Amino acid sequence: MKKKKKFVICDYPNPLNYTFPNFDLGSTEKRFWQIAKTVSEFDDFEVIITGPLWLPEYLPGVKHFKERLDITNYKLFLQEFGRVDYLFAGSEYFDKNSYRKAFSL
């Protein structure tokens, strides 16, 4: 059996704390949720969502790391899920030094 590729998609701190998915008007949050949903439908991917704003009940079969992934908890993430193949995150992550360090390790 072929090993699944691990795809991680992160929520991000947003000023209004919209959830993923966001049930209001069109938004980046809806796009993030749609990417997680679409990738999870491919047999050769394992999808892991990270962060407290996800509503995982709308993404059956997807794994959830409840914390926002950063330098303080990346080791816990690695212990639970191992290394990943793909990471999808908003620019907010890469504007902060602690996030950049976590993703470059």
C-alpha cells in the first residue's frame, strides 16, 4: 500500500475569530476550509488541521491538532503526527518569527 502524503492546513489568528468554515459571507476562512475538505477527499492524502478555530465535525476523517502550530508546540505536533509533506498557512504565520522557526525545522 502506498504511503499517504501528509497535508497540514492551519487556521490563523483573525481579529473576529471566525471559525473554519465560516457560515457568514465569503471569506478566507471558507477558502481554507474548502482546501482542507477537497484535499481530504483524495485517497493519497492524510489531512491534519491545526488551530482552535476549526470546526472538525464538518471535516470527517481529518485529524485535528487543537493548538495553533508554532515554536512552543511543534515538538508535540511531531510526536503526534510526524513530519509532513505539505503545509498550507496564511501569511500571518510567516510574518512572525516564532511561526517561521516552527515551519523551517
